[in-house]
Amino acid sequence: MPSVRLGQLWEVYSIGEGRWCPSTVTDIDDDYVTLRSQDRQWHRCHVTDMEYSDRYRLVADLIETW
């Protein structure tokens, strides 16, 4: 199970569009995560949804931690 952090690149499955949308974690507020997709759409969800759902998949950490 991946840990959700700022700067990560995730793919969010859009049921309406029937495709995966690359999205970057831009904010984490308590247990809620805000993602911004490459087509400039915003998405907000609970962190548990991202860790346990098949609608979200981690692609890469874009910010290195030291």
C-alpha cells in the first residue's frame, strides 16, 4: 500500500471518460487529498480511497525526500 505524499504522480480512473488521467498530489489536508490532472481538472478524495481503491494507482514520486 503506497503512502500518499505531496508531489506524487498518480493515475485516477475516470469512469465517465473510460481512461486513466495522470494527476499530481497538490495538497493534503488531514485525511483528504487534492489532485490536479494534466487537463487541469481538480479532484479531492479521502486518503484511504487512494490507498485501497482500484481507481487510483501510484505512478511516481516527483519530489525526492532526503
